[in-house]
Amino acid sequence: MNNQRWLSQNFFTFFITWGIFLPYWTGWLVNDKGLTVSDAGIIMSFGLVARAVSTMFIFPYVSKILSNKQVLLFFTMMSLVVAILYIPMDSFEGLFIVTTLFSAMYPALLPAVESGASTLMQQGDVHYGKARSLGSFGYVLSVLVISMFTGTYGEQIILWFMILGLIALLAIQLLPAPNVLLMRPEHGKNAKSLSMKGLLEVKSFAVVLLVVILLQGAHASYYSYGYIYIQDLNVNPFYIGVILNVAVVFEIIYFLKADTFLSSWRPSSLLILAAVGSSVRWIAIYLFPSIPVFVVTQALHALSFGVAHYAFIRYITQNLPKEQIPNAQGIYSAFAMSLSAALLTLIGGALYEIEPGLAFLGMAIFTVPAIFLLLLTRNRFQY
């Protein structure tokens, strides 16, 4: 089995479905299932909590008893089954239950694929950046395709595309996988040291986790209010999608070169670069409220998101045993990708009501301290 091809296929196919779920799911609940925006927001908020609980507890537990291939197969099958349950559901109560279940199963596929990537990286025979760039490309492709098809066939097509995407992902899981991903976790005398508690006792991990929570959570205003902010600058709706995709294009470019670009830098140095780039990005949007500046800051997404994410992946690959990687990915997904974003979205929303630019400046309150935290701890903890 070609390890690089396996990883690329999984990233590409998963992010095609992610490009359906992340930007369109709330709109689909409103426009196809007939929910109010408020009701859909409530359902998706509880779904975000279910996602955090799942990636924090359910995913690491399953990873302790199953091989990485079996974990991917389990969550893919469960996601497909729950997605099919959406078809007959029309009531708020039914959609609430199904969405909570779906949010507990489907997003866990992301740390599952990332765990497989980290394990393969430890073998030294895959290029993470190249594979991950295909994931970003799949996301962009999915967003564009869905936007075209919903314009012709309506929002009901969104669920069917998700089901087809999960079927394709399931088909990939039924194919042969790299041998190292077929091995079940070891149990015994090292179980305590490989527990979640044992992971958090690693001081350098706790610092790195806090930094990525601050940096990834700081994207909350951009993800939640970036579209509205561009609208407020009187941009033609046709160009809004293009402007937002500029960030993903630079993300793809970075991931294509990530395995060789700054390859000699320590994870802490990469995180400092990400924190500086992130701070400049949010401060510039506040100081210069114009479309040209916003477009230029989109290039900094390669630093604020891409470099921060890659630095975390490199850190856990270099510093943790294979058995601890699912725990690390679960915590990262729960806190850096879910809970911090949920909290900072509320803060950003309150600031946006005062002045739109403040929603972005507020994010720098979290990224600037990350710079000083890294400078104070990088040599002490040697990461």
C-alpha cells in the first residue's frame, strides 16, 4: 500500500464532505428542513458541544481499543447511518437528536485522519503537507460545486451530496491500509502513562496546546463574521466567495511546501511565526477597514492557520509516542477547533455590535499573549 496515496485519498475525500458540512449545514436546516434561523442556531450550538465531547472522550476511547483503520471505518459507518436518518426528519426535536448524533460521529473523522497522518509521519515515509493540501483543495472544490448545484436544484441536494461523500469515504476505508495503521494499541504497564491525564502532565504539551487554542480560536470572528463584514464594505455578492477563497488558496500553497519550507525550524519557532502573522492579520483589518487590505490579509491565513496547525502536528509527531497521538488529536480538536471558537464567537459577536472592526481587533487580545508565552517557555521546555 502506498502510504502517501492512502493519506492523500483520505484527506481529499474527507474535506470534500467537510466543505458540505461546515459552510452549508445551518443553511440547509433552515432552507430545506424549514427551521427558523434561531432554531437552527440552537441545534448547531448543541452540535458543537457534542463534537467537543466526542473528540475529547469518545474518539480517544475508541482509539484505545481499535486500530486506526478500524477507528476510521467505525466513525465513517456511523456518520453514514446517522446522515440517512436525516431523510425522514422534519420536526425540531427529531432534527435536534439527529444533528447531535451526527455531530458526535462525523467530526471525529478529522482527528482520526490526522492521527493516521501523524503515525505515518513517524515512519518517515509521507509528506504531510502535500497530502493536507489536497484536503484543502477538496474543500474548495466542494464549496464551489455545492454552490452551483444548490442554485439549480435547491438546498435539498446538500444532504444527498453528504451521503454520497460519506459512501465514497467508506469505500476508501474498505481498501487496504498501511500496515502500521492496522495495529491495535498496546495495553499493559504503560497504560497509565498513555492516558489522557499522562498526556496533560507533559509540560511542553500543555503549553503548546494553550498556544494553539489561542491561535485557532482567534479565527472565530473571521469564520463567523467575515462574510457579513465584507457585505458591510459594499462588495458585490459575486465576489465575496472569491475573496474568502483567497485564504484557502494561500493555505494550499503553504501546505504544498510545508514539508520543506522552514523544515529546520522548531515547533516553537513555527508557532511564533504563526502568532505574529495572526496578530498582524487581525490588527490590520481593524486599522484599515477596506477590501484591498482585507484581501491582502487573506494571505496571512497561511500563517495564522496553516503554520499553527502544521507546528502542532510536527510537535506531537516528534514528541509523543504513537499511542498518545489520538489523545492529543482529540484534545486539539475539542479545545482548539471547537470550544475556543464557540467562546470567542460570542465575544466577537458582542464586539461586532459595537463596531465591526473591533471583532477582529479583539482576536489579537488572544494572539499577542501567545507570542510572549512562546518566548518565555520555548527554551525552558525545549520544544
